[in-house]
Amino acid sequence: MSNNLKNQIENIVWSDALHRFGLPGRILTALLQHLYAVLRDMFAGQLTLRAMSLVYTTLLSIVPLIAFSFALLKGFGVDQLLEDRMYLLLEPLGDKGREITENVMRLVKNVNGGVLGGVSLAFFIYTAISMVQKVEEAFNYAWYVSKPRSFARRFTEYVFVLTIGPVVIVLALGMIGSLQDEAIVKYLLENQVFGPLFVVTSKVIPFVLVTATFAFLYWFMPNTKVRLGSALVGGVAGGFLWATLGVVVATFIVNSARTMSVYGGFAIAIIALIWLYLNWLVLLVGAQLAYYHQNPAYLRIGRREPRLSSSLRERLALNIMLLVGQAFRESETSITIAEISEKLGIPSITLDPVVAGLEGNGLLTSTETEELIPGRDLARIALGDILAVVREIGETGSISQPRWSPAVEEIGNRLDTAVASTVEGSTLAELLDQTRD
């Protein structure tokens, strides 16, 4: 795309020309901006690349994941529901979806109780957790989060999801299946009031279930605080894309049977890979939409990391230390990077270099639960030391032995002296006292 065409499109998308049409114009403008932002991120390549990476991880993890779930559900006596309802995800593939389901379940059943013991069980759990970790990394990318969960949080939360998730999903599918009981269905269909409503509901429930699953993933998986409303927006968008994609893929498979016959036995594998890739891509697109809904200021700049001026970085370092000091002093609790990001309205990926510099100089300490606390007594943290982190060390390190012009060197020294005199003798404890007054 030429720069002129790109500039013209951006001028149309980001202008307020449609606002003159009132509320419909503003809604259309917002839709165009979100669509442009997602397409821009997709063409950048990272979303598609991560979707392909998740396909590879899924192929390695699918049998351990289902076997782990199968073993859990067997204790509840509802393992048969997993086999009966797994086809729902692959339904758009038609007969091929049924064949894939049968093959996967055959592999799972071959993993009997004797195999799931000792080292094998540990390997299966490790593979399943690795799968969830990959998903978290992909969501963290969509949410501009550079720091993953700590090992302790990752292990406990992942095991909780892997343990409770299959039970909740199968119970939900079981409730949907109970709606298909012949007696109930016959009664509802014959009822003049509930008949049409039941027909519509039976079509909508799978979409609602997928939307709820997507929304939960968008709310839970990123290592940052996601508002429920934004997660729901992403879930609805992801569910709509998934349902639309299912219709498109099903139509394609029906109309390309002759082409797929050329691949013979490889056709089922090719279809499965394509379907997995499209599902992961839809999931990541929904996550990106959820992020932009919560952070509309980044719709236009996208993944371009904001370039902070020296003045802004100085204020950022001081504000980070101020928030950490307030949390530590006022309630004897601490604060995370995600919470600082939300308070300041700055993505955590932008905060990370400054936080790393503060930690490296002993001004901050990160706990096992990813909380930030002062690195030493508040009265021993000089404001000059905080500013020195971003003024002298910077984000890219210092330059060795620069050869400044004498005139420039003199101006630089005067600036350093002015900054030092402004905060001379002031500490973080004193700054906290001033904000309290």
C-alpha cells in the first residue's frame, strides 16, 4: 500500500466527518476505527504468527489436555458427555469434524489409567500447563503486557482452570443437552407461546456459550486487570466471528469436495490445521478488540510503543515511586505494574523499562506475587536518585566517553545543577507527606 493511499484511508477513518450524522455517524466511525486497528495489527504479522504457533502447541497438547479432562470427569460419571459434545467445536467441518472427533477420542481412550502414572502423569500435566501458558503469552501480547505471571501464580491458577474448567463446560453442555429431551422438545414445540422462542433459543445457546467462554478467557488470561465490559465486548465480537467463520468454512468444504479429494488421506489433517488456525486467530482478534475497547487512546498508534520525552520519563519515575510509596505507607499493602498502568493510563509495556531501572538501582523490589514495594526506607530514597535512573542511565544504557563540545558540556552541567538543586535534600517520604496535606 502506497503512503498516499494509506494516508487517505487514515484521514477518512480518524476524522470526525461522519459525526455530522449524529449517533449513527459516531457509531460507524468507532466501528471503522476498531476494524482498521485490528486489520492493521493482523497485516503486521504478529497475530497471525502467534495463531500459527498456538496451532503447533495445540497439536502437541490436545491429547494430554483431553485425557486430563477425561480422567477428571470420569470421577463425576459424566465423561461420556465430553465425547458426545466435543463435536460441537468441529461441527462446521461436517463429516470431517466427526472423523476428527472419533480419532482424537480413540487416542484419549488408549491413554488408560496405567499410562497416567508417575513420570507420564507429570509429563501430561506439564504439557497441559504449557498450552495454557502459550495462550497467556499470546493474550499478554495483545494487551501490551510484557511480564507474565509468576511461577507460583501460574501453577495455582492454571491447575485451577484445568481442574474446574472441564467440569463447568461439560455441565453447561449437559444442561443444553437436557433441552433436547424428546418429551420436553415435543411439548415446547407444540406450545404456541414457547415454540418459536424455543427454536430461536436452541440456535442461540451455542453462540452464547462460545461468547461466554471467550469473554472469560479475555478477562482471566492477560496478566493485567481487564474490565468485565471490555471482556464482554471482545467475547461478543469473537463469538460472532467464530459463528460466521463456521458458516463460511462449512460452505467451503461442501463446495470444494473435489479439490480436497486430491489430497486423499491428508485432507482431514489439512482441514483440521486450517480450522485450528482460524479459531486461534479469531480468539486473538477478539482479545485485541477487548484491549482497544478498554484503551481507545491506542487505537490509532497500535503497537507502536510510545516514545517518551525525557521530561515525561522523569515524571513517570517519580509517579511510580509515589504510588508505590502510598500503597506501602497508607495500607501496608503493595501495588502491581498492572494497577499502576491503570491509574496512569499508560500501557505496562511502557512502564517496564522505567520500573526495571528503579529495581536495578535498589529503589524498588518485586515480590513473588508481582507486587512492587520500596527497595529501602522511604526516608532514604532521595528524589535525585529517582531522577538519576531516567536522566543518567536511561532506557538504552549510557554512551561510553562521548566527546561533547565545551559549550554544550557547560549547558548540560548547568541543567544538571538546576535539576539537582530543585530536588536537593528531598526524599520520597517528604513527597508523600506533601501529597497527604
